[in-house]
Amino acid sequence: MHRCFLIRNADVILTMDDDRQEIKSGDILVRNGVITAVGQGLYDDDAQIVDAQGCLVTPSLVNTHHHLYQTLTRAVPGAQDALLFGWLKTLYPIWAGFGPEHMRISALVGLAELALSGCSTTSDHLYLYPNGARLDDTIEAAQAIGMRLHATRGSMSIGESAGGLPPDSLVEREEDILNDCIRVIDAFHDSNPGAMIRVGVAPCSPFSVSRELMRDSAILARDKGVMMHTHLAENDEDIAYSLEKFGMRPGQYAEELGWTGPDVWHAHCVKLDVDEVALFARTGTGVAHCPCSNCRLGSGIAPVRGMRDAGVHVGLGVDGSASNDTGNLVVEARTALLLQRVSLGADKMSPREMLEIATRGGAEVLGRDDIGRLEAGKRADIALWDMSDIEAAGSWDPAALLLAGPTRVRDLFIEGRHVVADSRVTTIDMGMTIETQTRLAKALIEKV
């Protein structure tokens, strides 16, 4: 894309700024990957024009929880109707056959799928490293496609022989885990505004690592100045395990080991009680809400309304493509909206508030104030939604995207780069990528 461009004459711009401005017939001027102005009637002699007539323009969406490697294991028989623990036991042996190519290609597919749904920034939780796979494989995929990635170095250290869920072949020595965390942080983490790659520390869950690794991971992350992430309070099995093994609820366990604070966000949190919600609000701990995965695994409905009212930072996550089984963040936001309404009432969550959670909310969870809003000085991560096609035909309110509107973005700019144009990913060969993904999946099926 031209170093300076002007998005002109959008039907509506939802800025998600502090005043939640909505600008009709609006323009956005971008220079060198940064928004320089948002308003009406903007002009710049040097700017390339992007015609946004008929479009809703929003900040690009932010995904706060994913397992990109799982795009290779969607709709696996035996896992389709299982609860969380049974689902994991079915899939662990398949994932044990992955290698570097599986990780890179599955990440490319997952990232492209997210981009087509208007997402510019995603976290990824990679907690298994079989056959020479490394976090580097996923980071290379994000660099190729041009998406912002918060790559978290996950881990599992307690295998079946020690009472854990994963097979022994997928667990690592805790010393090796911590050393590799240091390696990837030193190699890839960028703390500067506009960073394309950030790295976090992310033991898989309290039931797959030791108390010592949870504590040591927190100490390491804070020493390095990076964020921390794990799964927490996902379903009733999770709560029962915590009470049996630790003698306390997940929120208490997290607090005891240093896993609360503004540098921490937890995935799911479906079963947090009122005291745990208050703890997260008090400490600034974030939550990645994954509604489609929670529905798919029968985990329940997270108390998003209660979290928001208490002041907890909440973002959305598509979770792994083996438990969703898709990775469309607009669909995720619509599902989240409907779940809060069906459980609490139609007046308890608006389409605009849920879209805010999917944009600005996700940015806050990831500790970023440089994205998630359309205003001067923010990075040019911008989504254009074509409201002239069948999905929005007859809609009275283009800004109510989650009620009536497309689930695929027309144009997506990330750091000013035109990553999706006319609903096509521009940065990689999608045909070849999908062909390779299909080949790898067939080989896995034959092996099983």
C-alpha cells in the first residue's frame, strides 16, 4: 500500500475512542502505518484514495486466545462430542505427530482465516513442541502474512505417568521450558508501540504443569517484562480438579502463585464465582472469553456482563480450531452477544458494546494502547465492511454489524499494509497454503 492513503466517504466510522464517536460520511488519513486524522472532508495531495462508500469502518478486531496449530485437527471423530478432558485425551496422540511444517502451515491457515474476519492482532498459545517444532514456526507464519502476533510460549510438564492429562511424549523438563522462554523472548519480543511480535509466558493449565513451574514462570515473565497467560476455570471438571488437587478454587490458586495483575490474562473463566470476578477486577487481571468453544465443549456461559460491570478487562478469543471448529472473530462476537442475551435478557448486552469488546477490549487485555481505536496517533489497523451486499440489505443501522452484516471483511489494513483486499488475503498464496494443509491433514488421518 502507498505510504500515505485516505479512506474516504465511509458510511459510518465507529472510532471506539474515549467518546465512542460515530462519524457519518467519514474519512481516515494514514501515513507510514499511523492514523494521522479521523473526521469529515479530509484531504491530502499525497494520499492514495481508498473508496469506502457503502462501508462500515471499525478498528480491526483483536483475538485474545487461540491455538493456531489446531487448524489441522478440525472436526476429528471421537472428539466431536467429548467434554474438555475427553476431547484432550483424543487429540493429544494426534498432535504428538506434528512437526515444524505442521505448525507453520496450520498457523498460516488460522491467521488467514482470522484476517478475513477483520482481525489484525491475535495471541497464540502454543504449549506442545513435538518433533523439533518451535514457537519460531508460528512467528514466521505471522511475519509472512503480516499480522500482529502475541506469541505465548506455552508448556506442559506433568504427563500421564505423573497424574497429568497429556501423554509423557508431549511434556518437557521444566528447566528446558524456562530456558526456551528466555530464548524466544530475547529473540523476538518487541515492547515498542506498533510492535508486530510480542512474546508471553504461558504454562498450559494448572492441571498440566507443576505449582513450581507456575510460580517460576511468573517470576521469569516479570523479570523480562512480558505478559502471562494460561487457561483457568474453564468448566466444572476444571473446578473439581482444582478443589481436589489444590484445596482451593482456580482464582485463589492463581492469586497464590502470582498469576493475577495487569500483566496477566486468563482464557475462558466460565466458572469464576463472584469473589474471583472481584479479585480480577481489583488486580487488573484480564479475561479471554471464548464463547464458541465453550458452547462446543458444553462448558457453560461465562459471566461476561458481571465481569464488565465489575471492571474486569474482557476480550474475545476464538480458541483452538479443534474446539470451535472455526476461527471467525465476527462470528465469535455475535455468539458472545447472543449468549449474554439468552442468559440474562436482551437488554443486557448491545451490539456496539460487544463490538467494543472485540476491538478496544481485546487490545486492553493484551496490554496495548496503540491499537483497538481509530484516532490520531494510533496504529493503522482498520477494517472495512461492505454493507451493500445481502447480509446487510435492509439494515437500518450499519453500526449494528453483529446483528446484520457480513462476517468477512472487504479490506483489512494492518500497520497500514493492505493485508486483505476485496475479501482476499494479499500477502500469501492461499491456494498453495490450503493445498499443503489438506495434504498434511490427510497424512495425519492415514496415520491414525
